[in-house]
Amino acid sequence: MSRVSQAQALENRRRAVAAASQLFRERGVNGISVADLMKSIGLTTGGFYKQFPSKEALIAEAAQAAFGDLDLLLESFDAAQGDHDTARGALIDFYLSAEHRDQPGTGCPTAGFAGDAAREPTAGEVRETYATGVEKFAAWMSTDADADDGLPVVATLVGAILLARATAGTDLSEKILESTHEALTAPHDA
């Protein structure tokens, strides 16, 4: 029986977290077993328990990784658009797209982990990771660093994408995306 190098063990852990991050957003944490997760990356279940003390520990790490990916995405919108107001508009365009709706595994963790975080114990690590991620996303969506106006925008985006995914394949799904986009991007009276 051969031992795995420390570098390979770290790479195996990274692959497990990345796969879990995607699969948990696609199927929910109860929709993927440890055995199926490890099989998806070509490793054994025994290898999982050498890396993680429990599935719950992996869930928290996968959620944290997913929110890290969201941070990078938001930074890329800022960099590509040049100013934050334009970046927010571009993010809304992307968020309420059929592409985002149809790819939950690589989509926003705020929507992807919502149901699972809601079922976590109040003091759970997943809930804390999730709350921190939502707060950072809302702060990015705010029009002013001191305002809380990003929270209702994030809540609207997440609610819309969850409803659009739940009704995918129907005309209602498209209507949800379009009407929410219109509501969030229409000029408002000052």
C-alpha cells in the first residue's frame, strides 16, 4: 500500500473541496454522499476521512470556498467595468440570466447554499460562513459603503434565481428573470 505525499494529499483535499462546492450547489448537501463525492474525483471514501473529520466540516469548507469564488467574481466585475456602479449593473445582468439559472453548480453560493444553510443549527459553522458571505455580497451591492441598501437587492436576486430555477422549463421562469431585472434596473425617482 503506497502512501500519498503531503503535496498530493493537499491537492486531493483541494479537489474534494472544489467538487463539493459545485455538487452541493447543484444537488444540495443531502443530495450527494461522501462516497459519490470521492468517486467523482477518483478517490476512495477512506481518503475522505483522512482529509476531513466529518461531512459537516467539508460542507463549511466548501461553502467558504464558494463564497471565495464569489468574491473573485465580484472583483472581476469591478475590474472589467471600470467603475462600481457599472459593475453592479453588469452583475445584475449576469445574475438574472438563463446561463446563471441553468448552472447552479458554478452559480452564486448565496442561492446555492440557501436551503442547506437554513436547515443548519443556528450556531453551526455553515450558517456563520453563509451569513458572512451574504453580508459581503450585500456590501458589494450597496450604493454607499455605509448603507444597507445592498441587502434588499441581494434578497431580490437570490429569491428570483431560486424561483427561476424551481420553474425552469416554463414560461414563468423567463418572466421571473425578466421582470426582476426590469424592477432592479429601472430608473427610480429621487
